[in-house]
Amino acid sequence: DLRLATGLRQDGVSASSTLQMGANALTLAGNWFASSSAAFFHSGTVTLNSTSTQQKLITATSSPFSILTFNGVGGSFSFGAGTASTTGAFTITNGTVTAPSTVLSIGGNFTQNSSFTDNGGRVLFDGASQTIAGTMNTGTTDFAEVQLLGSGTKTLSNNASTTAFTIQSGVTMAAPFQLTVAGNYANSGTFSHNQGTVFFDSSSAQGLSGNMIGTSAFATTSFYGSGTKTFSAAASSTNHFTINTNAPVVAPTLLTVGGNYTQSGTFDAGSGTVYFSSSTNQTMAGTMNTGATDFANVEFLGSGTKTLSTAASTTAFTIAS
């Protein structure tokens, strides 16, 4: 174990531990404990490599790690309730890592090739440009809440799942092929869709807010789960827009769909307008002619043929030249 504790010096004066390691590597097979007033100065890599199934505890609220790597085959590591942070990379090569139930801040790249238990906490990616990679979309690898902070581009290079998802102003998020969001989605920065699909999937209510048009438009959007999905700002999907069975969607004032539209749940149009806008052919299908599924205002734009394959109802209907 490594302990940076607080205690009394020989002269009876209270003092805190300080460990300075420069860029030297540190490998530890036991527990890590740094008291709330301890100081750890390090620009190298800390590798936790326990192979024991007995969980190793990491208490590191006082000082950030520089680069932190987990590489213990069969090992188990937990941050407990305390916050933790790295200024550099956070890598899980082997072992099971349980994140803080509060906040984990990562200033470098994140690579997850083993097991990551989110513990209900928030993960903040708060560095400059960062890559977020590995397995991040299963019950033993996904996130609870993600916030993209700092600056630059945050690239999700593999499919990922999270509950709440926030993009701060000044940040560009490069999306993976599949991103699943089970909580609120808030974008004050830029969302680069990379022709991927965003799944909004929850049995609880979800709010979609912020920038969702132009350079932050979605490509393909698909809605699952019985929780109401409410748009509070104009939104655009450059490709398909699908509402699956039992999924309720509350539309924004302006919604633009550039691909096919399929409605198998409920669609609350309010008094908003849906633009079907594409130079390629588009199909509108599903239930679109009841009080819980019809449109308020529809406009057809673009040169592609628009095909209504089932009965539909709307208030205003415009076919542009």
C-alpha cells in the first residue's frame, strides 16, 4: 500500500505528507491513500497492477494523477465516493475499475479495454483535444453521465452509451457510429455527427436542448423507451428520424428531416413546423393521422420525391417550388 497521511511530527506539529516523483514511473499492487491535505507531485505514469480479486481502494481527492493506468489481470479497483482526477491519460488495460460515485475528471485520452463500472458518477473530459476509445457501450463499460469540457475536439472513436450527455461551449464533439443517450442531452458547443446514429433510449423523461442544427445537426436519430423525449430548441437530422414503438416525442418549433421519417410511437407536434428537405427521395411512414401522431405544419423542400406511404394529417401543408 501507499499512504500519504496527515499526522504529528516528532516536535508535535501537525503535518501532511508530500511525495515528489518527477517523471519517474510508479507501480503499485496495493491500496492508494492520500489524505485530503496530502500533496503528490508527479508528471509520470502511475500503474496499478494488482491481480487480486480483493478490491483495492484509491483515495486521491487532494492531488491529481498525471497519467493513470490499470493493468492487473483479474484485479479490482475502486475510487469509492471520493473525487479523482488525472491531468493526462486514463487507461484501463486489465482489471475492473469502479469510478467515483461523485466526479472523475480526465485531462487526457481515455482508453477502456477491460471493465469500467460507472458507479452513478460523472465523468468530465476537461482537457484540450482528447480521444475517448475502447469498449464503452455495455453494462460493464458504459458511462453514467458525461460532460465534455475544456477545449478542442473530443473524439469518441468507438460506440458509447451514457445517461446524461453535455457538450460545453468551445468544445467540438466528434461522434462515434453509435451513441446511446439515456438521459438529458445538452449541447452548447458543436456536435459533428460523422454520419452516425444517436439513440435516445429511456423509460424516464429526456430533454434535448442547445445546438441541434447546422454544424450540430444529428445524422440519424432514433427514439426508444417510454420516457417522453422533449426538444426545447430547433433540431435537424440530416438522415433518418425514427420514433419506435411506445416512444413519445415532443417536437420543437422547427424540425428538419433530411432522410426517411418513421413514426411508430407518438409525436406531439405542438404548433411547430416539420421540414422534409432533401435532394434525394424521402419516405414518410407509420402512424401520422391521430391526435397524438399528426403534424401541425409540414413543408416539403428539396428536389427529392417525398412519399407519404400511410394516411397523414396536418394543419398547414406546403410544397415548395
